[in-house]
Amino acid sequence: MKCFLKPILWGCLFLALGLSVQAQEVKVEDVTNDSLKGWHLLDRQKSGFYGISLQQAYDELKATGKKSQTVIVAIIDSGVDTTHEDLKAVLWHNPKEIPGNKVDDDHNGYVDDVFGWNFLGNPDGRSVTKDSYEGARLYHDLKGKYGSGETIDTSSDEKKFEYKEWVKVKTQLEADAESSSMTVLHLKTLNASIPIADSIIRESMGKQEYTGNDLVAYSPTNSATTKAKNVMMALFKGFDEMNASNKTLITGFNEYYSGEEAKATAIDKAPENYRQEVVGDNYADINDRYYGNGDLMGGTPFHGTHVSGIIGADRTNNKGIEGIADNVKIMVVRALGDGDEHDKDIALAIRYAVDNGAKVINMSFGKRFSPQKVWVDDAVKYAAAHDVLLVHAAGNDHENNDSTDNFPSPDYIGGQGHAPNWITVGASGDPKTGGLTADFSNYGKNSVDVFAPGVRIYSCVPGGNTYDFADGTSMATPVVVGIAALLRSYFPHLTAEQVKYVIEKSAIAPNQDVTLPGTDKMVPMSELCKSGGIVNAFSAVKLAETIKGKQIPKSTLKKLSSD
């Protein structure tokens, strides 16, 4: 499932419980939309924002005369708007593929993979949009095997892992069914009211997009517009996102509500196999890998477009925003629908990216169960063997990943090691955006490596020339990927493990305690991640300058990747 906006729900419950939300009850942030655009790139000493000091990094590179090499970054996600004004110039083009001739010109098994590949497609042009919850898929796959108390096969690490997943999913789904049923019941009225209320507000305001702050300033003219304002205000407060647009909030709510509906019914009925109906591969065979199509915008590419902009939006066209890396090519690999991703698609997406030259891979997604984890593990090892860095989102459930699974993960099945080419990212913020840690962010003293800005991040969204804010560890992850791409571009001698070392070692620890996500408790950031800090591009560049060849001892790298 894509890591995206996380609702706080109490605001939504106002409407569900029959209460109204009045404008005077809403606190308007003391910062404007314009002041938040690009805050994550700023330097704390110069701006007051806890950003990554990007301009200082570029000033340092310029002062030392460093030249860059183009780095390919793969975005494994929901797709990307390849027509966007800020992305067109930075998209990777398969140099050996002739667009639109329906021939596999480069003989890699994928026909017309011009900008990348869609593992959720069919050659006839169809693409998977809606998908199911992995817990429900796993539960019904294993219920016949373990549900009646048959003898448990523990002859291999893979079989042991499978049974462990069965025990976990059975317990989880029983709990989810109860809580999600209650959530759906409370939010059912709101879900039905949102499209009508949004339409009324748009017509009354005379514009298609508006923010929560716009809504606060808006004065209803009759009972219908008053009710519509209350409905939409419940949505904005439910997500605690007054600066986001109505389109972004509605997308986030729809994803959340459909996910809760799926969890509420997961035990009662097997989920529909949306993917198989479209893709048509032999899912049980990891070697059946040449499926899909070249449609990279199939479905809802909001998430992947936003991620791509953070990393590499054109820094030279004086439009929209500026990405972090200035000499990057974005390879699009679509493997996420509106639901939980499938392990086979993720494993093959990683391999596709590696085989086509990606040096960094962005993975802003996650789920609680991974029935074919061995396939993903093998792909991660393949990436490590080819010196490719993987950067993964920690998740948005304010949970401790040291004790809660968030797949894919860098720990191989059966205790067979830890991926040395992997960074897990939590989301930081700023006091002006609510605090130094995002309330929604997962964390883990032993399982999360760094934190990076992930609150109210402004970036590209589908529409050709459109931009918006979004929150999530999904947004923090491409911040780290952007820094990694910058380092691999200007310091091409650095290996993936060395880039990991530099990013983590140069992270800056706040000079104050931070909020433990999901609580009011204050803790040192060292309790939330291995590095104890927030990434910083300038300090990363300064550290990278000191590393020549293989100067970092292998023992240090090994310790860093296994702590």
C-alpha cells in the first residue's frame, strides 16, 4: 500500500456523529502556503526551517569544482505523469527502444519500455487500478493449509516463515475486522457526502481547487453551502492538512476508506483477484517475468508523480519546483495499484531497474505481510551485487518497526543476513509544520536508519503543470533518494554502501528532544532511528569529500548495515 496521507480521524468523526465544525473552531497555521513551498530544501541557520541545506551543498560542490555524471533513479510506484512540465526533461529514455513500434528492440523481454515498465498491465492496454489487501490474500491462501490444524511443515526457513505469517495474519485480521468495521460505520455518511459537498464548494467558490485555509475564509451563502463547508472542513481537519488541496485530501480519504472497507470484510470473503484478471501471468512462477505493458500512467499516478518531483524536478526551466538532484534521469517502474503491492511485481521491478542501469531505487510503499518475501530478498541481493542503493519508507502508522513488520525489509528470511545497500526512512517536520517528527511516522531505534523531511512537501502532481502538498514517509524517502543521487552523481567512486554510510553518518541530531510519534512523550531522536538524526545534503557532501576509494573500513560498513 502506498504510504500517503494519514487521517487523525477525530475531525472526520465530528460529521459522522452529527456534529458541525465551525470556522472559528479551526486554528489557521501561522505560515502561508508560499512560505512552505520547498521548506525541506532550506538551511536551518539561514531560514529557521529544519531542511536539508541543499543550496549550501551546491555551493560547496561549485567551490570545489566538482562535475557531475548522470545518475539513473528508478521510482517503483503507482506510475508517473510523463507529460508533466517539470518532469519531461528528466525522464529516463531507454536508448535502445524505438517508441511505439510494438517491437522489443533491445531484446530485454519488454516491448516499448521507453520510459520504464508497468508490471500491472496487459499487452492489450489494460492496467490494474484497484487492488486488494495483502492480509486478506494471505489469509485465504493459507486458511485451507493451516486453518484445520494440519501438521505444520517447518522443514525450511521459507516454510517456517510462511507459518509465522499465517499466525500473524489470522490474529491481525480478526482485530482489523472489528476496528475497521467500526471505522467504516462512522465514516459511511462522510464518504457519501464528500463528492456532493466538494461539488457545491467548487461551484460556490468558482474554482476547482481550494485548500483548508481557503475554506476557513469562505463564507457560506445558504444552508446548502454551510453544510457543504462543514463536510469538507471535517475532511481537512481529519487529515490535519489545512494547506493541502481538496483533490489531494479526497484522494487520500478514498484510499483510506477503501482500505478500511477491505479490512472489515477480509475474513468473511476471499478478495477479488484484480491483478490476475488483468495481468494474466503465472503468479506462482517468479521466472514468468515478461508481462505487463508500457503504460506508466495507468490508474492514479499522483503518488509516483509527487515522489519523482521531489527527487529530480527540472532545476533549469524556471517552472514549478526544483528537485534535489540536478543531473538525474527518472526511470518509472509501475508496480503499485490502489491496494497492497504484490511481492512478485516488486521483486521483478527491482531487477528491471538494476538491469537497466538504475543506481538508486525509491520504494515509497509498504505492507504488513510478505508471503513471497524470498523473491524480494533475492532481488535485493541482486541489487546489492550490482551496487544499487535501495531506499524504503518506514510507514505511516506511528508504530515501532523494531517490533512491527513493515515489508519489504532488509532482513533476509531465516536470519540469513541484512541488506548492506538499504536505507529505511522516517519522516521529520519542522516546528512550523507541527514538530520535528511527523506524528504519523513509524520509527525504530534498530530498524529505521534516518529521518528526512516528510511533512507538507510541495511537489509535482498529475495535470501537466500542477503542484500540491503531501505528507508521508513516502515524501521523506525521495528526499533521501535525491541526496543519494546527488552523491552518486558528484562522487561516482562511492559505492552504494559508502553512500549509505555518508547519508547516515552526516545526519544531524537535533539539539533537543523530539516527540515520539503517536504520543506526547519527548525522547532523544537516537531512540527513533539508528543515526539519531535528520539527513542533510551539505553535511553529506562535506563528508563525501573526505572519502577516497575504499577508505571506509569494511568492518565499519558491516556494522552500520547490521546494527
